[in-house]
Amino acid sequence: MAVTVNRANVAIVLVQPNISENIGAAARAMCNMGLRRLIVVDPPRCDLTRVCKMATHAALDVVEEMEVFAGLGEALRGFGYVVGTTARRGGQRQVIGDPARLAEMLAPMTAENEVAILFGPEDRGLTNEDLRVCHSVATIPTADFSSLNLAQAVMVVCYELFRCSLETPKEFTPRLANRFELDAMYAQLKDVLMRICFINPANPDYFMNNLRHFGTRMQLRAKEVQIIRGICRQIDWFGKHCFEQGKQSKDRNGDG
């Protein structure tokens, strides 16, 4: 079974967010994806009325439990692993990949450790000083324009964490037909196709080899073989039925 992300051990950390509405929108994105712990560090302004307006009713509990710290060091004190997000790459930025790769990497780590994912302010992102406290850095791939809205960036990362937190359902594996079942089906097909004059009785194996190759490519299931054999039986019955009806009709005409 694949290792999944323990969302209860993941916190979203907004460093100096400038716009109150973005805090609320980030809380809503977290709520959508099942993350609950929101930390805000040194916000220049934090109007709770505007925050709650964007969070909507469903995410109000995320806002109510939101933790606010004056400095990043204090906010990260209890975390065993810290990830920074940035659109910029440089020598001091050890980029581990995109959010999907991030989620895969964090999955085993979140089982026993608390993880913080940092997002910088809207106008400039995380500074080099902020990134120095991060164990690794993730970047969200974009086209020509790399700057994302803060709440959008939070949603993308939270979505990948959510996807990686889902238990992968066990795929149904049907039973393939075994050699005995396949040979019996081909023998029945050969018999009924010769009866209805579909294949040449003088050289039936030439056509049957093509059918066998077709069946091999299809990887027939046991149930599908049963269906084909049922069709053969019905064709055989119908042929005999038509023959009996024709014979009876001939006898009646002969008596007349």
C-alpha cells in the first residue's frame, strides 16, 4: 500500500501577507482540501472582517483556529521539516520539484513529523533569509507568467497534498480464461462455424488460427469466454431448429 500524506501534521504558513482577503481565500482553499492548520507570520494588516468574507462560512473554523506570530523563528519552533515555495530559482534555492513531487516526498515524513509549508508575501515572495530556514524548496510550474496569486498557490499545493493523502483503491483484477477454457471455446467455435458454412470444412484451421491470434491479443476473461460459448450454443440451437422446421414443412408438403 502506498504511503499517504497525513494532513493533520501539515501546516500552511503565510509570511507577511499584505492582503486580508488572500488570508481568507487561502483558508478556504485549505478547507476544500482537508487541511486545518493555518499560521500567519507578521501580517502588516489583518482585517478579520475581510478575512472571513473570503473564507466563507465553511472555512471560518480554520480562521478561528489561525495562529499569528510576530516572527518566523517563533512560528516554526515545533516543526521538524520546513518547505518554502518560490517562483524564483537561484544558487541558494534547493528546488526539489513541483507540488506533486513535494507531496510524494512529504508523505512518509508526515507520519511522525510536523511539516510547515511557507508562502511569501504577494509582492515579493519569500526572501533568501526566509529560505535559509527551509529544508527544501518547491516551485509551481507555469507558462510565461510565473507569478501566482497567493491563494491560488496555496490551493495548488494543498490539492497535491490532498491527492497524496487518499488511499488508492485496490483495482479489480478479472480472472483471465485459462488454457482449458480457451481450447474448449475454440473447439466449439470451429464446430459451429463449420455447421453454418462460415469457414471451409476442408481447411478450418487456417481461419481458426486468426481467431486464436485475435483472442490472444484481447486477453479474454473467463466471463467473456462463457458469453462466446453461450452465443455458439444459441447459433447451434437455431440452426437445428431451422433444419427441423424445414424438414417438417417438407414432410407436410410431401403428404399433400
